[in-house]
Amino acid sequence: METTIGQLLQDKAEEHPDKEAIIFEDERITYEELNERAERLASFLMKRGIGRDDKVAIWLPNLPEWIIAWFAIPKIGAVVVPTDPWYKGGEIEYMFNDSDTKAVITTEEYGKYDFLDILEDKKEDLDKVDTLIMKEGKSEKFDSFTFEEAYEEGKNWKEDQDYLERKKGTDLDDVTFILYTSGTTGKPKGVMLSHYQIVKNAHDQGEILQTSEDDKLVIPVPFSHCFGNVMSITLMVSFGGTMIPLVEFEPHNALELVEKEEATMIHGVPTMFIRELEALKEEDYDTSSLRTGIMAGSSCPVKTMKSVINDLGCNVSITYGLTEASPGVTMTRFDDSVEDRVETVGRVMPDQEIKTVDDQ
């Protein structure tokens, strides 16, 4: 699949305008509504001086606004800097300054997260951040705007020729994403990925999972990680499926959503699946709608993997990857033997190359 991230959403909105893209608590957002909000936010960002290749951080938990921003920022050729909602002052100071971040999409606070207090405390230490777009609240130290204000200012995007021309200028090979990942030494480094890398990797994973517009994915993994933004958000939009995000993982809540929404897919790291299996023993949730999902992030005990398949009824794919590879590298397939599906990380994905070397 060769398209930019912003165009991907627009195409799906045209194909399935009334299809539910996001289910979040009591809110249901169609593909047409999702794209309209993304277009308005993108137009607003451009009006506020965000240029091509400028960096815009998303510092939110797993909220619908995260998804809206993920598609809005690339529409104008700007670059997304996903930011872990658990980060504190020193961490955002380093990341925002190292990436030359100019604007931050955030909120005042959400549950345990005190975003605005941290930002305002660090105002003098942030080199280029001058604008906040906020789900809730206002800042006295930054130029700040609510999402509603952004949507209102960007509502005439269809008649804005400068905006439409900017959108046309986005190239598949343009960097659209900088994700900071910790190596074995030193401070986290920003990994730069292009539209092509992200969309292709997400689409290839979806093909292996036999994803369709009928699928509904419960997403407990953080959007600030490539497991969330590439392997969940971009994957589902590639096929016109429905995203069901959790702000924070809680196993009973995850299984309640599977039952209530008849979800067909669920992602997670092994510890999430282990806790879901424990919750399933405590309460008899109906998970019969589940068919697959991705397990990644660390190795999984063979016994646990078999329980996920047999007890949860979820024929998950074990996936190995790294951020620098966009991120998926290998995946197990449905036609692999049970032993291969539970004891390996699968086969190489399309157009990837793997080299095996010994210690020498």
C-alpha cells in the first residue's frame, strides 16, 4: 500500500463514511467524522504557523484526540513526536528540545497525569514550544487553544487553497514520525520513520492477520509506542476497521469491552494476556467473538500462549520487531504449526530481510 498517513484516512472516510472508526466510552466516531476533525485540526495547525517538517508532540493517554492528531499532523507535512504520558519534566525537556518540538497536543490533566503543571513548570527550559492544543484547560504561560477552538478555526479547510496545496506536497518518503527509544547506552534516540514505512508495515501486518472492515480491535497498548500507533491505529484504518482504545489497561475492563462490543481482535504484551486469563477465571466473560490479535513486547511462556489460544479463544500472532524497522519484522501465521506459533516469533514479513550471525 503506497499512500501517506493523512491520505490513508481520507480514502477510508470516502469508502466507509458511516462506518464506526472509534468506540470510546459513550462516544462513537465514524470515519467521516474522524477525517473531518483531522482536517480541521491540520488546517488550524497550519494557520498557527506549523510548517512542513515542523515537530508536533502528542502528549496524551489513549484518547480519541490522540488518533485525530496522529492523522492531522502528517496532512500538512509536519512530524509527529509521540510522548509517553508517564514522562516527567526532565524527560519532556530533553525530548522536546532534542526534536525541536514547536507545539504540543495535550490536556490539563487526565486521571493520574498532570500534563499542564509539568509543561508550565518547564516553560523556560523548552527551547521552541510555544503553542498548546488542549482537550481541556487553558495555559497562562503558552498560547493555548482547545480542540473546539481549533475545529472552529479550521472548519473552512475545503476552501483553503494554501492548505490544499500543502496537503498535495506530502511525499511518501517524507519523515512523519520521530519516536524516542532507549538504547543500551546514553539518552533515548529519536527514530525517524516515513509515511511509506509506517503505512506499509501496518498494512502488511493486517494482511497477515486477515483484517477486514468487519474487525473491531481492543487497544490496551499505549498509543505513544509503535505497538499502539502503527500496529493498532494505522493497521485498523488501513482496513477500515474499528478501534476500541483503553486509557489504561485493566483486564476486566478489556474483557468487558470484548464482550459488549463483540470485538474480534485484541493486542497486548504477554503480561496483559496473562492478567486477562486470570480475569477470565474470576468471571465468565463471553470472548467468543475474538479471532486474533498481536502479542509482542517480550517472550511469552508456551503454556500461556496455548491458554490464550484455547481458553481466551484468540488465535494471536506472535510478533517480533523494533522501532527502527517500522516496527514489525517477523510474525507467526495462522497456517503455522501449533509448535511454531507458540515457540517461535514467526516468519519474516514481506520485503524485510533478516541476517543470522553467530557470536563471531
